[in-house]
Amino acid sequence: LYLTSLILVSFLAKNSLSLLLSWYTFNFLSRQQMILARKNVKKLLDVDFAVIKKYDPEFVAYSINDGVDAILIGVLANSIIFSKEFINEILIFQFG
């Protein structure tokens, strides 16, 4: 009974910490997305209109909106998830 309770508490703690870390990760990524999008729009507004007119309008719209999403979600989120899972495996092998 004691060992079962200890295992239950440890799994609940692990899941709670994982949920909390995921929430902080996505909160961080949303802030970074806002910062990068603001920088992109500011750079776009500083460029001469003749230069912008050379680009495809779909490319400009993608670089402002979806490009920032792809960078943050594709690269940062996956690296954070990988590091979280790597630390989780180390803890499992250390205490298991």
C-alpha cells in the first residue's frame, strides 16, 4: 500500500509538472511570436515600397504571419519538448 501510494504521488507530480512546463512553454512561444511578428512588420514598414512591390504578395503575407509561426513552433517548441523528454528519461533511469 505504501509503495502504491508513493508511485501514484510521483506520477501525479510528474504529470502536473509536465502540464505546467507545457503551459509555460506555449506562453513563452506566444510572446516570442508577438515580438518576431512586430519586428518583421517594423522592418517591412521601413523598406521602400518599390522593393516590397518586387516580392510576391503571398510571400510577404506568409513571412509576416505563417513564417513566424513555423519558426517558433517548428524549431523552438520541438527543441523544448526534446529537452523535457530527455530530462524525464534521465530522471526515470536515475530513480527507477
